[in-house]
Amino acid sequence: MAAKPPRAARARKTGAPKADRAVVPNGFYRDMVWNLRNGVVAVTRDGRIAVMNDIAYRILGLKPRTADIGRHFSQVLKDAPDVLRIVAGVFELSHLPNRAEMRLKHTGKVIGYTLSHVKDAQGRDVGATLFFKDLTRVEQLEERERLRDRLAALGEMAAAIAHEVKNPLAGIEVMAGILKRQLTESPDAQNILADIIKEAKMANVIVQEVLAFVRPLRLQVEDVAIADVVRDAIGMAESHPQKGNIRIRVDMPESLRPIQGDPHQLRQIFTNFVTNAFEAMNGSGAIEITAVAIDEDESTTAEQTPGPMVMITITDNGPGIPPDVIDRIFSPFFTTKPQGSGLGLAIVRKIVDAHDGRIDVGERPGGGTIFRVTLPVRSQQPLFE
């Protein structure tokens, strides 16, 4: 008696596929893939795009085009080189990663992805699929918790030290000022004492920044017009001596909805960005600040629905941030300035986090830096009031 064929083979020889077609409505599988909350990219064995849903385009920052189906993946994914590299090597691997993470260099987003081969009835590889999810928001929340833990450990000690240092600094500044007024006939003494006063003031600023960084933020929440905040921030930053001939262009639609936030803290964010741009460009260049409303955060998950957002983009054509330090610029006490405290951008990130927002940094095409601050119109988290 002949052996029975495997169950899968029997199913293919019987009318199971026809039964499936009778039960499943026409186009169901296509609609299912297109409505997944994960990005999906499927390619055939010869490298042609078979499936690429809208979420995939959004996460990768690419423009959707119906003509992409059937094109080679190297053409479709050329502006997402990290993903292109993954897809290019998929058929060379026998064991594909079930769960991996990577940061997309062209957008700064973090994705978690899974690769799998598509096999035919004979077990041959006829294609491959890449499933991925935007984990940027998740990473930000995890980093926020880690930062909170570090601050809890260091906060009391740093605050105590800062308070102890403030009093001697104030004494040094006062005594140097008294001596400066008494030794008016000695130019050398005047210069030395002026330097002492200047350094004491600078040290005091650092102490104040340390205190601002370790203290919990108590937000005074109200409805805030972002355009007003940005204009006030520019006015404060323009007193900076290094502004020179730098041009500032602001483009914010009148229809932009007010957001829920602390106007003083938000003003500090944009004052810091504009001031840093002045220093980086040495008095020559251009800064552009734009804002757009978005219906929902691109990294929204089923568990997190932040709703309407406002994204503010600050672009300059300065020298940019070196690639080897761009991931560290928001870290406390990291600075590339000779006399910087390394707390300016750390405080900026703290304020953005307190507003339940997100901040991203990238390289401007042609040179320069792009900062994007995304803030919810209404936070899903209870803000301090």
C-alpha cells in the first residue's frame, strides 16, 4: 500500500485553496496588509517590490507611489540606505533575525524589524518580507525613565553642592568688585579683577544651570500659541553678540492650533536653539523656523494615541554637528564648546519630555543642522500645574 502524501501536499491537491477563495472575500489579504499598523515590505526573489504599505512609506520617510510595485527595491529604497542594505542581504542569510533594532540615519527614527523568507510549495525561496515598527516613541519613554533614575540618584547631591558653591562665588564677585573700585590707579589690577569677576559670573551661570537641570519641572500650563513663543525666543536671542548678519525666517500658519504647555519653558527651548545657531555660524548664515500641524504622531501605537501634534523645525546652514557626537548632544555635561556647561540641550530635552513631546536632530542637506520638536496639542499625560 502506497504511503499517504504529507498533509500539506494533500491539502494542495484537494480543493482547500478553492474553499479558501470561497470563504475569504476578494482583496481581503491585500486590505489586511495595507491596514496593518506595522510597516511591510515584500520583495520577490529577483528583487522586485511586491508589497509596500502606507505605514512603511511613513516610517521610512518616503513618498508613496503606486508605480513602485514591480520596481527593483534598490530604486524604491535608495533614500533609505539602512533598510536597502538589510533587504539586499536577505537571500544570502539562512538564519534571519526574528527581532532586531536599528536607528535610521536619514530620519533618526528607531525601528524594530523582523525578516522572513517566502517559500513556495517545494520549499524554495521565492521572496522575502520585512516587517518593522517605529520604536522611536518607546525608546524616548525608556530614555526618559533612565534619565529620571539618574537624576533621582544625583539630584540631591548636585543641588547641595550647587548651593554650597553659590555663596563663595557671590563673595568672590563682591570682594573683587570692591577691590576694583579701590585700585582705580592700577591698570593691571583692574584687568585682573575684571577677569575674576567675569569668571565668577560664568561659574555662577553654570551653577544655576545645574540647579535648573536637577530640579523637577513645575509647569505652569496654559494654552500657548507657538508663533508667539518663537517670536519671543528670537527677540531674547537677538541680543546675543554673535548674531551678526544672520538672517532668521519664520513660517508659521495662522491656523496653527494653540498647544497646552508652559510658555516660559517653551520659550527657553527655542532661545537655546537660536543662540546655539548664532554661535555655530559666527555671524553669517540663515536660520529657518517652520511649524506644521499633524493629525497624529507617526510613531503612534495601539497603546499610545497622542492625537493632534505640532512639529516645529529649526534649520540652519552652519557647519553642522559632527556625526560622531550627534547621539550625545542631549547628554548632561557633554559639550563641544570651550566654555560650555553641557547642560543647555540637556535642559531643552528635559522641557520637551515634560511636555510629553519628542525632539530629533539631523543633518541638513547641503550642510547645517535640523532640529525637530514635536509637541502634542493636548498631552495624554497629566502635566504639573
